[in-house]
Amino acid sequence: MGEVSSEKGFSKWSVLIITSLSIFIIVIDTTMMNVSISALVADLDTTVNGVQGAITLYAVVIAALTLSAAKLADIWGIKRVFVGGVAIYGIGTTMAAMSINLPMLVLGWSILEGVGAAMMMPTTINYITRTYSGKDKVLAFGLWGGIGGAGAAFGPIVGGFFTSYYTWRLGFLMEVVIVLVIVALQKYLREYPPVEGMRFDILGALLSGSAMVFSTLGVLMIDPLGQTPAGAVIGLGVGLFVLFLLYERRRMRAGKDPLIDLNLFKSRAFTIGNLVSLFFQMTLAGVMFTIPVYVQLVMRYSAIATGITLMPLSISMFIFSLLGNKLLKVMTPKRAIQLGIVLTMLGIFLLWRNMALDMSLLDFAPGLTFYGIGLGIIFSQITDLSMSGAKPSQYSEASGFFNSQKQYAYSLGTALIGIILVLGLIGGITNTIYESGIAPDIPKEVIKDRVIEWVKMIKQGDLQIPPEYVPIVDKITDLAAVDAMKAVMIFMIIVLVIGLIISIWLPSVHAKKQ
């Protein structure tokens, strides 16, 4: 039985409320600010690259520190690490709201909030795992995941509303209010005693943190239009991760405390569960990246309209993350996850089929609804099934790895799908110009090279188009954007198919029940 299973009302679900509020502010942070980049540039007298760098650094800090922060929960105590993370996050978001320049924003948002988020994320899973059991735990993990996904989807509408009608600073101030609510409720959190005599693996923390930093940075540095050291940086990250694993194995053989118990990966539930999570998280990143870009840049709707477009995804995901446990009456967690993957594939297919230049915002609704239903079902099962492969003594490191994987998958999905979008745009513009016959004497490869240079100039803000050519240029780029979006949808379906195949090796029931 869970420790609060016999309790009723608020006290029973207080841990879930606290952990859900925590994951909400961590996830909404990035998507909320993505639609406010122009306002940040103007208010802080900085550049687009500077603000995007701050967003990137936030992701890198979380990825680098999550595993180490999770281990500290065993050494210092879960509550101490969680409350400390909330305090650091609160200081960071307050500083971000009051920022007068980019360095202040970076310190508050990217660094302090990043550190706080890294401390909060794994401890939320740890608390749910230790607090609830049976159907309560399935429901808790479903709500935790659903709120996290809904936070990502609601971010654009919240950020767009604040930026359009008031100021982007209200987004950070909203988080301050939520932090204060969490602090007021923290008395309901139990303090689990730290493990006596456990020592922190400093070298392991440095190796794992460096591996995540270089891997994430390398992925985010990928640019299909130019020469970047992305491959070398990713290679360095992979090399450091292999070195980390070898060092951890040696440390375990010597009888010393590792940063992560490698025996975790002997669990089929934990290992396959993390792999399945990685693939569907990549598609979530793709949807949250491409749909806002298309709605705002091609359909030319506002940030608020973009958020409204994503509402079918947010609502369906939230509802079915709560209802997912009902499926366990007729199927196993494995089958529920596979059903969720199939429904997400159906949603992406409907988006692909409806993608056209004359589509309306309502045309997104069927695809996003099915995609959200599928995600909700997956969220309701995947965390609980994965964590069932960990022993109680491994909860902290297991939750740390699970969250690190999610952060990396989101960055990887954003980067890869961004590449496909750019390449699809270039290919679409090239084909449209070549097939239209407006440049009959120019070979297709030359047209492509000129289109690449044109796209580079757009990214740098150096392109000046004569007014009389604007309508035809807009028409060509819009047609190409439709083709690029369809290419992205096909890629996401392939990623989901891979995830579905991997799910075959998931255990049918929780590892502890086997």
C-alpha cells in the first residue's frame, strides 16, 4: 500500500498537486518564452541569437545537472533537495522578471532556474513513486505527465497573451506565484531520511554532466546550411558518456557508491521504457516546434491564435492522462502504451493529410486531438512502468536518468525536425521555381544553391525583397512550407513506428509483479 493510500481529500493528493505544479512551471517556461523572443530583444536591447542562446543554455543546464541532483536526494534527503530546488528556481524566475539586460536574464532564467529545475524534476518522480501505489500511482503519474505536456502546449497562448496585451515579464511573475504556492504546501511533503554513509560520486557527476552538455549542445548546433562542429561536439559527448559508464562500472566493482547503479539497465521495464519514451518525446518536440512556426509564419496568425490552435492537443492529452488507468481494466500497461503510440501515429497522419495552403485553424483539430489522446494514454503508463524496474534504493538515480533522457529527447527532436523543415523548405522552393519555368535557362542545382543562399540571408535578416516581388515570393515559400511540413510529419510517423517496434520488448506488467 502507498503511504497515503488510506487518506482522503486534499492530504491524500497534496504530494501530487505539489509535484504537478512543479513540473508545470518547468515545462511551460521555454514554450512560453519562445513566442516572446521579439519582445525580449526589444526590451533588453539584445539580439535574437542572444535570447535563443539563453533558451539553449536553460536546456543544457537541466540536462547536465539532473542526474547529479537526483543522487543528492539520497545523500541530503529528498525534501531538502526538492525545497532547495524550488527556492533556487524562485530566485531565478524573480530575477528573470526584473531583468534589465541579457546577462541578468541568463543568470536568472538559464542558470538559476535551470539548476532549480534539475533539482525539482527527478524528486517529483521520486515522491510520486514513494507516496502512491496501485491505481493511485498510475493516476498520479498520468496527471504528472499530462500536466507536463499540457504546460508545453499552453505555453504559447500564455506567453502570447502576456506579451501581446501586457508584458513578457508577467510570465515569470506567474511562476513566482506558483513557487510561493509550492512553498506554502511543502509542509505536506514527507522527509525521507538520507542513506547513511553514502558518498557523492564527484568524478562521475563531472563526466555525466559534461557528456550531457556536449551531447545537447552538439545537437542544438546542427545547421544544414553551414559548417558547424556539431558532429565533433556530439562525438565528444558520446565518448564522455561511454567513459562515464566504464568509470561507474569500475566504481561499482570497487564497492563504492556510483552516481547511477548500472544494474538498473538490466531491467527490461526500465531500459525499454526509457527508449520508448525517447522516441515519442522527439515527436512531441516536433509538434510543439513546427505547428507554431507554420501557424505564425505561413498562416500569419498571432501567438494567441497559435495557442488556441494547440488547445485540442492540450485538452485531450490532459483528459486521457487521467483516464488512462481505466484502460488497465481491459488491457496491460504495455498494450495501453502501444495503443497510445498508434493513436499518435493516426493524429500525425491526419495532420499530414489536412496540410494544405488553404487550410484553416480548425483543420488542425482532428490530428491534434488524436495525437493528444495517444500522448495522454502513454503518459498515464510509461513513467510508472519504467520506474517499476527500479528498486526502492534506485528510485533517485532512476528518476534522474528518466528526466535526463526526456530533456535530451526533446532537444534532439527539435534539432532533427528543424533540419528536415529547413531542407524541405529549400527543396520545395527549388522545385517550385524549376517547374514553374520562370528561370528556364538555369539548371536545377544552380537554383538550389541560390535558394540556400537566400535562406541563409533570411536567417541573418539581411534579405531585402523589392515590394513588387513580395507576393510571388510569399506564394512560393508558402507552397514550399506545406511540402516541408508534410516531410516533417512523415519523419515523425517513422519515429513513432520505431518506438512501436521497440515497445514489443516492454514487459506486459510492472516489473515488480513479474
